[in-house]
Amino acid sequence: MIISAQALADILVLKSKSDDLEFKRSLNLVPSLNQNQNPNQNAEQSSNQNVESIEAKPSSSAPPITPASVQPSGPQVEIIYPFQKELLGIENKLKETPAEVILNELRSKSGPAYLLLIRRAQIIKSNNNNRFEIAKLSIAIAKLPKEKRELVANIARTGKVEQSIDLTGEGTNIANISRFINRCGINCTISENLLMASSDDPANSPSPSKEVPLTLGNKKIWLDGEKKKQMDENLDKIKKLNPLIQLKNAERHVRSFNDAEEKEYVSIQHQYLELLKAQDELVKTFEEEEKVSIEVS
């Protein structure tokens, strides 16, 4: 059985929705949150709508996904949730808070429970935004020897590197693990096969080697600083070239070009194709990551 990153990402979204509903039920909030709200709509519901707005629908070509899909009879692939320890701590505190207190704070948009709900929504939204990176990280961790698997998984769950981990012998998987963890907002780096804490901000470091997120079409991708700069230049050129191509195409439909005009038209088309080719090359490494999978028995 082969488990892909896409399948794990789909499951993460489904499980996140299920867990969120179960959590609200445990607080006896579901009936109240389903009632008609006044204009001062509660922050928790608003935050959840933000989360849902970024959740991608499962691919139409993908087979039906169920939680059982990640529980094969052989080695298991566990979805590793970043900041899970903090999330559970928040939920435990909220469960100790009376539902009436929580609802009052939601209405007033203030108070300890309100702030906890906001932080909870932020973690859930971030994990949903990073679902593909979490899926790839979960697969990379599943490929580690058992004794190292839990140590690396704990970095994601706690949101920090509490001790350096020796990953000697793990080849390219070492760099992948560090990369995926950083994309989830957790600072770490690799030095001489040691996975260790880093003081750099994984998203905003000015270093050209550090990755930054970029939305290309409706897809979130990650590129290092230098490639991001090249991509921005490429997209700017495409943006400027598009109106000219549309104009030339419209003219060519209503009249015949002379030799000089046809030569210019061909040249513009060639420039456009070269820009698209350069764009494909810049995202090639990232797109290869999307194909990551693991075979389990």
C-alpha cells in the first residue's frame, strides 16, 4: 500500500474538522454557536470560517479518504501535528471553563478564554495552511529508524527543538525534515548531520538560502530567497507581456500580418514560452516534493 502526501493532507483536513466539532461538543458550545448571531458575531466562529476558507477540497481524481487509510496492518504513518502540545493545553484549560463564561467572553471579545480560543484558531488555521508540508514531514519522519522517529516528531508537537538529534545516515531525508519543520514555523537547522535549534525566523530571514512562501495561482509554494527573487522578476515580465500578446492575437484574427509583424508576433510568443519554461524550472524541486510517498505493508 502506497500513502501519498496528498492523501495525508486530505485526511488532515477531514480530521481537523472532526476534532473541532468534537471539541465544541465537549464544551457544550455547539447549540449556542449554531443559533442566530447578532451583528457582533463571536470570534471563535469567525476564526473557524477563516480556517475553512483556506481548506482545499480533496482532488477529484483521488480515491475516497477515510481515517483507516493511515492505519495499515504493517508500519503506521502518523500525521504529526505541529504545536499539538500547546493546542492540547489550550483545550484542557477551556474544558475547565464553564460554557457560560466562554460565551460571555466571545460576545465581549475579551478575557482569558477568548484569547485561548483565538490562539487555538491560529494554530488550527496554520496547520491547515501547511497541510501539505505537514503531510510531507509525516512521511519523512516515518522513514526514520524507530528510535529517532519520536524524537523528531516531538519537535513538531512541541513547536521547538529541545535537544539536538543526530541523523547521521539518513541521507537527503535530513535536509527534507529540516526544511518541512521550518515551513511549519518551527526554527531548526542542520549542522554536521545534527538537527538543532536555530535563532533564524524560518519565514522572514533575509538570508538568500532561507525559504519564503509564495502563492502561485491558487497554490502555496516555497522557494529560497534567490529563487523567490527570480520568480518575482519572471512574474513581472509575464504580467507586462500578457496585454501585448492579447493585443497581437486580436489583431491577427482580424487581419493578416506582414513579414515584419509576423516576425514580431513569433518573437513575443517565444519570449512568453521561455518565461513559462523558466518558471517551471524554478518550481521543479518543490513540485518533486509533492510526489513524495511511502510504501507500507
